[in-house]
Amino acid sequence: MADLSQSHRILFFNTLAFIICFACWTLNGVLVTFLNDRGIFEWSVVEIGWLLGIPILTGSVMRLPMGILTDKFGGKPVYSCLLVLSSIPLFLLPFAYNFWTFAILSFLFGMVGTSFAIGVGYTSVYYPKEWQGRALGIFGMGNSGAALTTFLAPTLLTKFSESDPENGWKWLPVIYASVLLTMGIVFLIFTKNKKIEAAPKTVSQVFKPLKSVRVWRFGLYYFLVFGSFVTFSQWLLPNFLNVYHTTLVMGGIFAAIFSLPSGVIRAYGGFLSDRFGARKVMYWVLSSSVVLSFLLMFPKMDITTSGSGITAAKAGTVTEVAKDKIVIGDKTYPITQEDKNAKHSKFLPSKTSWQEVVVEQNQQVQKKDLLAEGITQIHFEANMWIYLVLVILIGSAWGIGSAAVYKHIPDYFPNEVGVVGGMVGMLGGLGGFVGPIIFGYLLSTTGFWTSSWMFILAVSLICLIWMHRVVVKLMKEKSPEYAKDMDRKH
């Protein structure tokens, strides 16, 4: 019981440090949007995408080496150094004066994103196998740090800017840096070091697990469930500002409503993985991601297209043209007029159709000639509250999936949790890096915000199909007779 008590204490400090690190890691989502919106810096959509993604890049590519260092030296010294050193570029961020200085400092403080790889290795050595799903799930709740940033940062920025519109924002990175530095000192004083007891390994032995296709498959899952979570933790704020015209504070609250359940529910994902198995949980997660991203990809739109027109039933001369009819000889063609007072549904797509006359009086027409062009207008409100609910649901599914992915790692790689966890975390973090950049280019190319959900749908389908093929292959290998019988009967 004493050992378990010690484990819980380490888990508490691990999770608290991860919450703070994740809050700092996603800082640019709010800060860059605020600075651009207030005109303090004038960045393009693509530049904003890069600034959102750059900290994620550092925290992603450095997860693997930090995981290796954690396996070798233990979590305490590595985590403490990370917290203290990462505070320095945040203290310097107020001195950034253009895109490049902001980008370089963002690249440096993005190191806080490696805290996940450190924490996974540090947590797993303190818990037995039957506890690891729950422990890593609770640790993963640190993702909710993104909610703290999206919830608190807009309010703080607004408050600081009331007295100093140009420089008030500079207090925010200083506060974040101070919290990081304080946590680093606390971590150094109150935690105890522990590492995997194993014989020293050569470089080739350390990296040997990375030759397994399984590691890369887990990495793709994490690219989706974690990378998408990180991306949308930052992307939703400008999304709500531009599409639904919310205020910065309200948009921040909505982004926090997405981030908080997604982070907190990760602990429940660990419990589900321990009880039902990670693979079964991933089936539900990936299927949910496919369905929900499909529903979310339809933009708020008004589309005008060709509708049902009117053609002449026989040749003749147009004897009368009015708004509501066309007369040719003894035949009258009624015209549907545009209803300018038509009411649109707030929840479902709705359409209105009308016709516009394209012939003139006394004009000779032949059979099948067009008399009135049909026009159809499709309207979709993309109700904000329904959109928000769907976003929360898909974020919660990703939170559960993040825990399920990491439940696999100690099972398959018990002595290489740091390096494999670092690699999987790196691939997931890369999803958070490339996400804002890809979304920025998609928005620039297509002109609508929900193009990002089309990308998510494609990745979700790839993950689901790949996992299903692996499961079917395993069933055929372990139960070939049953598989053959199933093929014959179905």
C-alpha cells in the first residue's frame, strides 16, 4: 500500500505538471489570434497556421529523444529541467517584434510538449500492468490544460489590454513562464526518481522497436486522436470568430468546452481500455470519428444552382410574357416566382426554387426551347449549438482514443515504454503541428472553414480500415478453421 501511495503522489505531480505544460503548449492558439485580431501584428492565414503549429512541431519531434532520456535517467531530472528551461523563451516572448522572432521563441517554448513522453515513461514504472491503463489515462487528463488556456487566456488578454491596448498582452506569456518555473522547482523538491531497471542498451537496441509496423500503426491512431485534439484546441477559436462572429471571450469559452471534456474523459478511456480491451475501444472511437466528422464537414452555406426550368411543348410565337406566366398561342405556362419571405430551417438544409423568364414577347420558339430558367437556392444554417455539441462529442471520442492507444504500449513493449511512447507521441504531436498548417492551406484554397473536417474524415477512414484489416488477419491466424467457416456462411 505504501508503494501504491507513493505511485499516486508521483501521478499527482506528473499530471499537474502536464496540465501546466499543455496549457503553455497551446498558448499560441489564443495569443496569435488575439494579436492578429487587434492588428498588433498583421499575419496572413498561412502565417497564423505556421505560428499555431510551430510549438507543436518542437514538442512532437523532441518527444522521442526525451522518451529515451527518461528511460535512461528517470523522469525527475528530465522533467525538472524541461520545466525550468522552457520558461526562458516564454519570458522573452514579449520582446518579439515580427513573425520570425515570434516563430523562433514559439519553437523554443514548444519543448513543453515533450512532457507527455516524459510523463508516460515516469508514470508507467510506478504502476503494475493491471493499473497502467487507468494511471496513464489519469495522467493524460493533463490535456485539459488546453481548456485552461482557451478559457482563461482570452479574459486575461482583454483585461490587460484595457489599460494598455498595445502592450498589455505581454503580461500573459510572463505569467505562463512564472508558473512553469515554479512548477519546475516544486517538481525537483517533492518527487522521487525511478527508472526501468535493465541492462544498458546500444543505440541500435534502443531503436529496434521502431522497426515494428505496430508502432507506426499506433502512431497513426495517435496522429488522429491526439493530433486532431491539439489542432482543434487552437483552430476552433478563429473558427468561431469567423463563422459565427462570436467575441474573443465567447469563442474561447466554446473552445474550452471542447478541450475540457476531451482531456478529462481520457481517464475514463483508460478505465474502459483496462476493462474491455484497447482494441474494442478503438473500434468505437474510430467509427465515431468517421460519423461525426462526416456530419461536421457541411459548411454554413447558401448555394445557388440550376433548377427545374420550363421548355416549350410545341413551336409557336410568344404572345404574352408576365411575371407569373408565359403564353404561346393557346397554351399558358405558369412561372414559379421567387419567395423572398421564405423561411429557412435553423437545423436542417432547406431549399427554395423559382424560375426566371428568358424569352420575349413576339419571339418565335421551337419545340423544347427554354422558356424560363430554373433556379434553386440551398440554405444551410449550420446551427452553432448543434455544431458545438458535435465538436464536443468528437473531441470526447478522441480523448477516450488517446488513452486506448497508450494502453497498447506497455502491453506490447513493456521495457521500451519511453522510446515507443516517445515515437507514438511524436507522430501524434506531428498531427497537431501539420493540422493548423494543412487547415490554413485548405481554408485558403477552398474558402470555407469545414474543409478541415474533410481531412479528418479521410484520416479516420484510413485508421479504421487499417485496424479492421489487422484484426481480421489476427482472427485468421489464431482461428483459421473458424475464419473459413465464417467465410463460407457469410
